[in-house]
Amino acid sequence: MDQIANVSLAVLLGSAMVLAGILSSLMAMRFGAPLLLVFLGFGMLAGEAGPGGVPFDNVEVAYLVGSVALGLILFDGGLRTRLSTFRTVLAPSMSLATAGVMLTAAFTAPVAHFALGLGWIESLLIGSVIASTDAAAVFFLLHAHGLRLRPRVAATLEIESGTNDPIAIFLTLLLVEIILLGGKSWPDIALAFVAKAAGGAVIGWGGGRAISFVLNRVSLAQGLHAPFVSAAALVVFGLAEFIGGSGFLAVYLAGLVVGNRPTRAHNTVVTFLDAATWIAQIVMFLILGLLAWPSRLIDHAVPALAVALTLMVVARPAAVFLCLWPFRFSTREKLFMSWVGLRGAVGIFLASIPLLVELPNGQVYFDIGFVVVLVSLLVQGWTIAPAARRLHISLPRSDPPPRRVELDLPGQLEQELVGYAVGPSSPYLRRHLVPSWAKLMLVVRDEEVLTAGEAQAIREGDHVYLLAPPEKAHALDRFFVDMPAPASPDPQLLGDFFVPGEATLGALAEIYGLSVSPEDLGMSLADQFVRRLGRPARQGDVLPLGTIALLAHRVTEGRVVSVGLRLAEPDPLPATIERWKAALRRAWRRSTAVLRRR
Amino acid sequence: MPLSDLVAPQAVMPALKVNGKKQALLELAARAAELTGLEERDILDVLQQREKLGSTGIGNGIAIPHGKLAKLERMFGLFARLDRAIDFEALDGQPVDLVFLLLAPESAGADHLKALARVARLLRTADTATMLRDSRDAEAIYAVLTMPVPGT
């Protein structure tokens, strides 16, 4: 009976800890602290050295849980990445995710070497353990309130953080292997690297295709789609690792493939994985927190802080500047991207590997990794918003997107039902505009369900359901944003005519006879704004262009969408005064003439 | 500022019946060709070239299609009030019922831009637009267009 009692106790304690972790997220939201930090802290409190006193030092369990959790998190990250966003920032984020990780590891190693007196390979291992940025932390902090970045910057950071883990994991495993098995020749290492990456890529891509194929062909029970996808993702992970490829790369790619193909039950899968990744993160952090031993951390505090400091101020910025050198980012943007080098779960997870395989000094790696992640989350996590403001790269906030309900329609993939509440000042209500590809199907009014025909005119407070292609659903959002009607246009502010931001300078110059230097002819107006302002455009920005002026009329995320043309300066106001003066002069002349005649 | 230097009394179409933007441009080009002696095709081409860049619908139901023509001798304006408002792909999405066509000689340069700005600013004043919409015949419309505007 003791065993049963033990199990019950474990269930009670474990679930209570998860529950407390979840509830503590409320606190984190309020203070804007990275949630992960809260979970980690909670794990430490519950552990041996804290008041919880739970003895836990099973590295194998931690590694197993960590692998599964990371697999799900990476799959989810891939699933949410829209390839369309991905493509435009593919080059810079890939450069950061591959070369960037290696450079970061390399630049951190010397400090570890001198501060800890470890060998070079061991120091490089420390560098690799903490070389990758954490997707969860980066996503959370970039989307935390009050921070909106140029899409290119945000997308690069997010994709970098989603894709650099496989490289860091790979580097770490490789270095551990080298330390354990003795020296390997460099060609062997390079070959192993390529083989692992290729294996991961093939399995991941194939697995993703297979998952979407099965999902669309086999009719599973309604609730089983999401578990099927999650389990399949872990199979992809396991399979890739088993054949010697990189499982982490594979599972990310599989997510990317599934997320960007039309699949059945996409929304339930995303919702399910959202929940699954939360649980995965909470459990992983709790366990990693349990594994830590705060009193021992203090022994390594000084070298660990030295490593953390080097990483944040030297290694990461150097890697970012080197990797982004060929791409168009401003120095301020690169500084900011250096600062968003948040470390997270992967770092601690990787730091536990030396413990698992019982490397000499295994404890040192773990402690250093743990402290670095902690410091990074604390220092960088808390200062990201001020940093963005100081560097002037945070954009003014736009209206929050409206809540959208998406419903799958079984039997086909082309269309889904998208529901919105109609706000009093949504463009949909004000102007009755919907794009041609969306069709109004249902109206829910006063708890009554009406067809579009029965409902007639849409009123405030209605809930409308439209039929739309899933990939365009998000574009419907702007028709339902509850924003006040634009104030009556001020012609002085708006310009006389409007052209899209994508129109070229050349086209404008031809029609209005402007002089534009030949190399600028093909440049779009939006790019012209970016180049000449040197910062994201804001509504109302004015650029003189020859005899006319360009006005940023509508701006979306720092990019001018619609440009007002002010063709001539407004007539000078004192025209009336001039007329009066002229009239006075005439009167004066006439009267003097009369006087003279006399 | 009145537009008497740009538009002649016979260049006013008080109730033009068209079904869409394309037809509106076609009718305006035809009338402009009649009055200026230029080729209808040429006029339509420059107008469509400008529309390709972005609609000349400036909002509030007003559109000012415009362009430059080498063979034109002086600036030429043509006003049409549409019988029924049409979609002009205007920025604010509102259907257009007041159209002012402005053609300029290739050499006009800054004068072209100034004239365009003047037309845009005059038509944009709410009173002018209302009066134009309320006018029933060509004479009344012409009077509104050439009426001295208070304050300028």
C-alpha cells in the first residue's frame, strides 16, 4: 500500500506545483516578467534547497521530459511560422541561426577558458550550451505590451529564435561526444554536422508532408486530430534522432510544413498545441528548477556572471553585427537585436547534458548555464521595452486586432467560417465593406441565429459569420477593428491626391514632371520614406520631392501604405491683405490724382 | 480661387450617364477630344496611365483624372456631374459622382501641379461639392465652378 500512497502523493505534489506555476503566470503578466523565470523560480523553491524540499536529481527524467517538451515547442513554433513572413527574412535569420550561434559560442569560450580554467573544448561547450536564443522568451517579450517593432526586425528575431536551437543542441552534443570519446579530426566533425543536418531536414520535411497527408485523408474522430499531430511530431523527432539526424531540426521543419499546407482541423491543432506547449514549458522549467541547487550556484557565481556579461555585451553583439553585416538593418536595430539575445529553456536543458553523460565537471556546466539563463532573463527580459524606446525602434501601437472565431467546415479545405462581433465603429458597420472573397453567411442577433437574407442590414452588436478562405481570414480583421471614424480630412495634411506606397518614383516623376535621379527611378515611395527618414515612418511625415511634397497618409507597421501628394504649396494666407493693400494704393492714387487736378 | 481660367462654359457635362470608371473615362476623353481637337485615344491613354498609378478619386465622391499631353496648347478642364455615382476605386471607397478632368501641355510643369492642387482644394470644400451636386444644369454648375470663393 505504501507504493500507492507514494504515487498519490507524487500526483498531488506534482499537480499542485504545476497549478501554482500556472497561477503565478498571472503575477508574471502583471509585472511583465518573463513567465519562464517565474516557473524556474518556482521549481527552485520547491526543490531540495528551497522550502519545498522535494529531492530530485534524476537527470535522465529531466532530459526525457525536456526532449519531449522541446520537441513540442519547436513543432508549435514551426506550425505558427507563416512561410510568407519567413521568406522575406530567411537570409538574415538563417545567418543568425547558424553562423550566429557558432560565433556566439566561439566568442564566449575565451572567458570561460580563463574564468574557469577549463580546456578549450570544454570552454567551447559552455559557449554552445548558452548560444541559442529562446523562442518562448523572445516571442513573449516581443509581444508583451507596449512594444511593436518593424516587422522585419521582429520576424528576424522570432525566426532566429525558432531555428537556432537545433544548431546549439547539435554543437553541444558534438562537443560532448568529442570530450567523451577523445579527439576527432575536423573533416569528421564537419561530415557529422552535415549528415545530422541533412538527416533532420529530410525526415522533417517528409514527416511534415506525411502528417498533412494523413490528416487530410484519414477521417479521425473529431477530438483526435490534435493528439494525432502531436504524437506524429514526436515520432518525427524520435525517428530523426534514431537514424542519427537532428531531431530538433526535423520536428521544427515538420511543423513548418504542416502549418503552411492546407490541413483539416488546423485551428483545433493550433489550440491544442498552444495548451501543450504551455504545459511542456511549465513542466520543463519546474523540473529544471528542481534540478538546480541554489546554494551551489553561488560557488560558481563569479565566473558565471563573467560569462553572462561577456555573452550579453560582447559575444552576442559581435555575432549579430557580423551576421547581419550583409543585410539592411540600421545600427540601432542591430543593437536592439543584440540585446534580444534572451536565453531560456534550451540553455538549461543543454546544460544538463554533461550531467546526464557524467562528464567530468558536469556540475560546472549546469551551474554556469543556469546562472547565465537566469541573468539573461532578468536583465535583458526586463529591459527590452526601455531598450526599444531608447533606440527609437518601437513603433506607436496600432489598434488591437479584433477577436476572431474560426470554424472548420468538414468535407473541404478551401473555406472556413470566420466570426466577428460588429463594433459600433468598425469599418464594416460604417461603410458596409467586405472583400469580394468573403461572403456573409450568418448573423447572430439578440441570441437569434439569422441567415444573411433574414438579417438584412447589419447592426451594432451583431455577431457576423463570414465564409472565407482560411489563409485570408486574418485579412478580415481590419474590417472589424473597432476604431473611431477618421476625422474629417484636412486637405493640408492629406495632400491633393493619393498613390499607393508601392508606386515607384519613376512613375510619379513621369506623370508630374519631377526630376528624380536615375538610380532612384525604380524605388518605391515607401522605400524612399524609409531611406530618407532613417526610421519607421509615422502618419503625417512629409518628404519634399522636387516641387511637390510626399505625405505619409496611411502607415502600417512603419511602412507607408498610401502616400498623399501635395502638388503645390497652399496659397499664402495674406492674399487678402495684399488685395487690401492694392485697393488702398489704388484709392490713394485716385485721390491724389483728383487733388492734383484741382 | 475660381476655375474660370481652366474650364470653359461648354466643357461642363451636367448629367453624364455611365456605368463604371472605364466608361466614365471614355466619355470624358471623347468630349475632351471634341473640344480640344486631339485624338480621343491619346487622351484616354494618359488618363489610364495615371489611374494605373493609383485612383485619382480624392474622396468624398470626387475624382480628378489628369494627365499631360504633348500636343495640347493650353491647360484644359472638363467637369462632369454623373447621373449615378460609380465606383472609382477611390481611397475612401465612396462612389464618385463629381469628376473634373484636367489635361495639361507637356511644358506646363509647375503650372500643371498648381492647377491640379487648385481644383482638388476647391472641390474638396464641402460647400462647393454640395452646390455642384444640387445644380441641375450646365449653367448653374459653371457658375459654381467659377464663383469667387470667400477667403481666397
